[in-house]
Amino acid sequence: MKEEVKKNNILVVEESDLVMNVLYTVLDYFFNVDWALDGIFGIQLLEKNKGKYDIILTNHTMPRMSGVEFIRQVRQMFPSIPIVCFVDDYMEAPAVMEAGANAFVVKPFRALHLLRMVRRQLGYKDADEELMDAIAKGRPADDR
């Protein structure tokens, strides 16, 4: 019988189908992933599903609402939820951190780096070999 492991819930706010498909492929092994096309839809999902999400991943550059504005609004609603923001270069990082992001990832990024970052923000303390083993097995390593 397969061991049932609780997956954390992630909200990814990203307008690009291509990027979202890559993110979903990487993250779905470990997490339940919901997707919003922009910050406005992201805020609506957060309001509709209060308390559901354990972490938010968002892009810096999006239509209708910037990542910085999205992060500010999320911080007012949910002061403690971890937020990781994708930035195009290091010059964008200070603005997202000042807005309230917990961390940033510069694009393009490696899947393993993103997984490490997300898991660290969620409190996991796995070493690279444990993370690689969990990836190979296709399930979360519950080692918090």
C-alpha cells in the first residue's frame, strides 16, 4: 500500500502558460499547485480559499497588477504566508523584498534551486541527496 503523505498547497501567480507548465511539472511531485494568471486572479483565489495556501510563488512582471503590488496586498491580508518572487534580474530584487517577499529567484533558474528555495521557506531541512532521492521516488520527503 502506498504511503499517503500530505502535500503543501502552493499558489503560483504567473501569466505565461509555458513557464507555468514547467513550474507545474517541477512542483507537482511535491505540492498541490493552483495557478492564477495574474495578481488580480491571485488575490481572488486567496480570498476565496482563506487558509488553504502554505506558500505563494509570484512573478515580478505581470499584466494588470505588478508582482510588487500583489505582494503588498497579500501581506495586508496574510502577513505570515511565505512569498517567493521570480525576478528577471537582481535589480528587481530590492523592490520585491521591500514589498514583503520572503525570497526571490532570478530567472532563468534551475528546478533543483527552486525546489530548495520553496522547501526551505516551508521549513524543510533536507540535504541535496535527500531531496534528489525524494525527486526520484516522486513523493515529498517529510523531514521538517
